[in-house]
Amino acid sequence: MSSTPTVILVHGAFADGSSWGRVIPLLQAEGIAAVAVQNPLVSLDDDVAHVQRAIDRVRGPVVLVGHSWGGAVITQAGGQDAVKALVYVAAFAPDVGQSPNDTLKPYPASAGLSGVAVDKARFLTLTAEGMARNFAQDLPAAEAALLAATQGPVAGACFATRVGAAAWKTKPSWAIVATQDRMLPPAFLRDTAARIGARTVEVESGHAPHLSRPDAVAAVIVEAVRTA
């Protein structure tokens, strides 16, 4: 069994596991194994269960990486011994008893909310225009259109769910601040990183730096793995 942690990549809302497709080869080139989960985005408990199964399959040390909503997931899932470090990519990191919505309350509403559509089951998606303008504004138009077509709808209730554990309190953490983020305010991302005591790296990108700046994101993950 390798002592080098395996990286488990946890996507956020309006995305799926394929969104890590540019980061995974960069990690593999460094000799680091990586797997991306396919979260159902139905509830915090369901997403945490998917991550737990991924951890169990590895049967060794892991580093959890969460994007956006995925940050709440790794916050809840990351307290066990197998998890050696956490990496937050433009992500939520609630405290115990907080929901993602709670952590956003002190900040002005982001531009990205204007592109969110709600269906009859209260699942949220981004419109094609919202994806292009606010989620992936630094990607080519054709790629933003593909992201809109393949996105994972997320239950709106996810963002109101309070976490029952905060793994960042006991695990070394890294945080990537996307300086041009239109979904989560950059000031919120900076304050979150400071609050959890994360090693912070700022990347000039929109909300999906793992797509537009995979080299920068992979470098942070590699640092977390090597440190762990």
C-alpha cells in the first residue's frame, strides 16, 4: 500500500466529476493517484456517503479536495483518520452548526444568483447565460455551453443544511481564492480561508479555477499531498 495519499476530488453544484478532468492528469504526472466522485447533489448526507465510499475503496491515506458546495461536503466528511489534509477550491467551509447559506449572510448577494433557475422539485440549475457569464466566464463559449448541458442540478435544501462536524479544525487545510469569482464573493473566500486557518493561494480565475487554471489548482493539491 502506497504511503502517498490518494486525492479524492469532490465537485460542487452545477457540475459533475468530469470537471476535474484537467487536474487529474497533472496529478498523475506527479505520481499521485486521484479519483473524482459523482455526487448526487440531493443532500449533504448523500454526498458525504459517496465520499465515504470513495475513502473506503482507497484503503489508505487520502487528501480531500472540494469545489464550491463540495467544500461543505469535505468539511463534514474529513474528520476521520484516513484524511490527511483538505483543499478548498473556491469553496464553502462552514463551522459546526452552520449551513453554507449561514456563512454567506454577511456578504452582498453574488451576481451568479441571477442565473439560477428553480424547478418544481426545488432543484437548482444555472441557465446557459448564467453559466457563461458567472460560473465559467473565463472559459471559451463552447466549453461554457457544454458545462451548462452537463451540469448536475442541486437540491436547494443542500445550502440550508447545517454541518455536524468541521474537519478543518483538526486537519491541515489549503484554500484557493478565485479572485474573479461571480458565484461566491472573493471577499467571502478570503475571509473563509482566514477563519479556518488555511494556507491560502489566490488564483486569477472565475468560479472554476480547476477548469481555467488547472496548473495552479494542481500545484496546491500537490503541495497538500507532499506535506501530508
